[in-house]
Amino acid sequence: MAASRVSSLLFALILVGGASHALAQEVDHNTAPLIEADTVETGEGVADPVDGQEAAGGHIEEEDHGDGHAKVIPPLWLVAPFIILLLMIATGPLFYVHHWHKHYPKYAVGLGLFVTLYYLIVLHDGISMLHALQEYLSFIALVASLFIAASGIFLKVNARGTPLTNISLLSVGAVIANLIATTGAAMLFIRPYMRLNKGRLKAYHIVFFIFIVANVGGAMTPIGDPPLFLGFLRGVPFFWTAAHVWHVWIPTMLALLAIFYVIDSRNKAQSTTDISSGKTIELQGTRSFIFVVVIVLSVFIDPNVISAMKGTPLDLAGTYHLPFGIREIIMFSMCAIAFKFCDKEALTKNEFTFEPIREVGWLFLGIFACMVPALALISDYAHSNADALTVTTFYWGTGSLSAILDNAPTYLNFLAAAMGKFGQDVNVAVEVKAFANSIDSMLYLQAISVAAVFFGAMTYIGNAPNFMVKAIAESNNVDAPSFVGYLVKYGLTILLPVYALVWLVFYSGWIL
């Protein structure tokens, strides 16, 4: 029954995604004629109502900042639903646990629906919400498909959890994250990591797994984390990240591993993991690797990638006309296929349930809708003040906002602002490539890239797999910190000093 309900939901999401994109394309196509038709004649000619027009508590800008339509700037108070949702995520599991676990979908959808209706009815801006829906569908398609596919792989390490074996597994997981994304690596390694430390598993084990495997580890390739993939789609060369971020990535990884080693060494409890005779590494359900590979490869099915192929031997755009959404359809299809054809014994050994993806799906549906006003205000400020923003501002601005907003659009907004500072357009691939390779501007791109990926680990909602790892841990009766406990005890206490040191060494101008 559960699988049937999930399949029905996924099918509905595919239909909604396709319809929303078709409508968005139609609206985008007709935006200019509608604006022209709505101009008002005055005694001195024709006045354009778009430039600076007030729109019921917000206003409309003529510049679109690369979104294909006049950007509506909402009133500041419209950020309140997002703040309320964050506060409820933080306080619900602490102060009203039963009520929260029973009713959180209603709060997430209700707050998101309020923001959506305000945009549609008051601000007359359906395009922003359609784009948010498309981004959510892309997000949940990737997360759900990798969650189900990777859950069909049972990985067992015939060893007991010690500080040395733990940092070895975390290091391998971090490297693998650059090949199958942080979400894929997190789903593949979290369960064997917990089994490895059976009998000595503490909250900090889960937290450092999120730090290293689910976030910082994926900073070396565009596959690793969504912000970097967005940069690749815009024109950043595929190997640019590895070439220009490795010297920041390695010391940050070593610092986090060293801190974890010290903390784990103080845990004197002995692992009670059963060790069987035979190989050190045991794999069951290896056929699910095929599904993981298909999902990862489907990430590259994107209209921007296809357009970039024009004039090359791989020019498929003029032949097949691949539509937007084919990637998501493949991923959603993999959810059903991977679940049906996976090794059921491996699934059972992984104690698989749909509850983690259900929780992530509902909460992030509300988050994606509620953060639209916040992203619009941030984008407006960044573009209006681009000339005054320094590398330091871009590092801390991108980082702090990536901790509480989706780090992918945060990355793109700051990238657009940084390129505007140099008179370049984020929508022109040649200019993005020039921006990435120029001595004067590449440091800005490096700071934005590093901050978007690294700071995603600051909170549970900073990056897609964070909340998923927490949900999997809790579904297996493993202790995980609350939202506030995670942020205060670990994010601000451990990560922030490390990231401040990264800024001091690489971006402050005081040392390098």
C-alpha cells in the first residue's frame, strides 16, 4: 500500500511538473507583448508601467536578472512565513513532538500556500511560483530517486567502529560524493556507517557525517553539489572546480577529520558490531548501482547542456528536441523501477521505510514556496549593491544564506551579482567562462562556490541530504541533535571557526 501511494504521488508530481513548465513557457513567451499592451498613454507619450511600478505591497523591476521576466520584489513582511516555518522545524521536535510529527505536513503546505496565493492574487506573479515548483520537482526527483536506489544496496564493513576506521569511511564517502553527488553518497554510506559504530554511536557521529559526506566532500566536481552543477550549466568549465578549489577543500577536509578524530577518541565505548568471516567489504544488491548510475547520468539531461552542444558532433537539440522535464521523468521512473527490481533482502537489511523521504518531501515543499520572497529580496539587494560588494562579502553572504536557504539559487544570485560587478552576464556562457578564467574575477567565483557548498552543512535545511540523514538516523532509533542543538552545538561551535579560518587564509587578503 505504501509503495502504491508513493507511486501515485510521483505520477501526480510528473503531471504537475509538466503542466507547470508548459504554462511557465507560455507566460514567459507572452510577457513582452503583455507589458507592451498594458502601457498607459499620457499627454507626453507612452508610459511604461513596469519600471518601478508598485504592485500591492511590492514593486516590479524592469530588469529580469536572468529569469526571463520582470522580477517582482515582494514586501519585506512576506518573509515571515519562512521564518515561522524555520522556527516550527526548530521547536516542534523539542516542545510539541507528538503534535509536530502528526501535523507538520499541514503547517508546511499551509504556509507555502499562503505565500503562493499572495504572489498569484496580490502581486500577480505566477512565474516566480512556477519556477519554485519546477525547482522543487527537480530537487525531490533527485533526492527520492537516489534515496530509493541507494537503499537497495547493502554495504557492510567487517570492522568495528574506531576513530581510524571512521575517518577512513568518511574520507571515502567524501571522495565518492564527487562522483554520485552528496545525496547519493550520503544514502549509500549512512547505514553502514551507523552499523560500524553500533554500541558507541552518538549524535556527533551523525553530525560529522553530514558535515563531511553530505556537504564539504562534494565540493570538487559539478556532480558533487547542486550549486556547482548550476555553475556548470551556465558555462563554468567542468574541471574548473577541481583545479581551483582543491587547495581549499583539502585543508578544510583535514581540519574536520582531525576535529572528529579528537572527539571520537574520547568515546571509550566499544563497538558491538558483528564481524563475519570473509571479505572486509561485503556488498549485496549490486544491481541497484545501475539505477544510481542512470540517475546520475540523467542529471546532465538539461536544456542548457543540449543548447551548448550546438555546432558540435553531439548536437542533438535540432534532432530530438528534448523537452524540459525529461530528466525528472527519468528520475521519478527510477523511483518505481529501483524499488520494484532491487534486492528485497538488501532493502530489509537496510531497514528501509518511506518515512524519511516523506518528511523531506513535505517540509521542503513548504520551504521552497516560502523562501521565494527571501530569494527575491536577496537578489534585488545583491544586484543593487554589486559594485560595493567585495570577495569577503560574497563569501559570507553566499555562505550565511546557503545555511538557511536552498544553496543552489543562492549561488546563482550571487554569481549573477558578481558578474554584474565586472559588466558580464550570467546568461551568456562565453562570459561565464571568461569570468571563471580571468585573474581578476576567478577569486569571486571560487569564494561563492566554496561558501555555497561548505555552509550548506550549517543547518539541517542547508542542503538536500542533511535532513534525509537525520530522518534515517531517527527512523533507526539513533540519537540526532535537534535543529537548534545542531546549529548551536555543532554548526556555530565547530563549523563557523573552521570557515572563518578558511576566509582568513584565502579571502581576507591578510595572508594570501
